[in-house]
Amino acid sequence: MTFIGPDGEPRCDWAGGAPGFVEYHDTEWGFPVADDRRLFEKICLEGFQAGLSWRTILDKRESFRTAFAGFDPAVVATFDESDVERLLGDAAIVRHRGKIEATIANAARALEIIEAEGSLAAFVWRFEPDPAEIGAPQSVTTSPTATALSKELKRRGWRFVGPTTIYSFMQAMGLVNDHVHACVVRERVSRARARFDPPT
């Protein structure tokens, strides 16, 4: 299934689901990311999405960035109970104590990975799956590699990082090109991945 965008070109069907989705689909989703802060942000936002829609999170993304210091893990890791209470009072974000506390805890875990592995990106990109593992685009909601990354993050103390959440993260951050074959953006993502040098 595809959606015909405003330029007359076909896109993944979900891109037509809400205002703002086309831009996100065309410029972000699936393009490879090596920036630690963006990777940390996306893991956190995927956690906040649990039980909600991506539209809700995307609409609130700038507010999340403001509330969580641009998702700088070095800053977020210093948040204390007063920050939790502040965030619980912020109607511009999702006010869920467990997810807020997990984001703060995960920031500390991210710093541990950066210290041990050189960068969060170097760690994450070790889990890039073979495309054959995924099968047809958008045909699965998790994969063996996503499950392996989820388990490793949980072993290291991360929270709200289940296999489905992590697979969504991998789709968005370019570890998986899950644009459907007819989508006009799929080839752009493929070219971007071919130029991309995964961090080590």
C-alpha cells in the first residue's frame, strides 16, 4: 500500500496518516544516524510512545526536546526528583512518571555505553541486521537483531526498550530500510546508507 504525496509521488502508506508525517517520512525516517544525541532522543521518544501513537509524540517532539535539555544525556542524567515533578507538571509532554524516570536513568546508562564503547552510535550500529533477516518492508514489528539489542540494553540497565520499541528505533535511525519498494524515498535511503560509514 502506498500514499500519493502532494508531489504526485508514491510513499509509504503511513506517511499520509497525519499532518507532518510526509516531512518526517521524506527527511528523517530510515536515513542513517550516527549522532549520539539523536540516537538517545529517539530511544527515549520510542519509549514514550509505548501505548500511544507516533503522531502524539511527533506533535510534542519540540516540547520534549525543551523539557529534556535537547536530550543531552550528560544533562539528563543529572535530573533529580525535583525535575521529575517539574516534568510531571508539563502538559506539553507525556506526563508518565515511569517513562520520565526511565529517560533519566537511561541517560546515565547511555553515558556508561559512551565511556565503554566510544559512542552510543558505535554500540548501536553493531546491531545493524542483514536485510535478509527483515524480509519484505513493513512486514514485521521486530526481528532477531532488534531482540538482541533489546536484551543487551536491558542487561545494561535500560528501561522501556522492548524488542518492538527497539525495532521501531532501528527503522527510524536507518539500521533498517523499511520503506516499501514502491516508495519514492526508499532509493534515497539506500543511497544515503551506501554513503554512510558506520561508526566503530
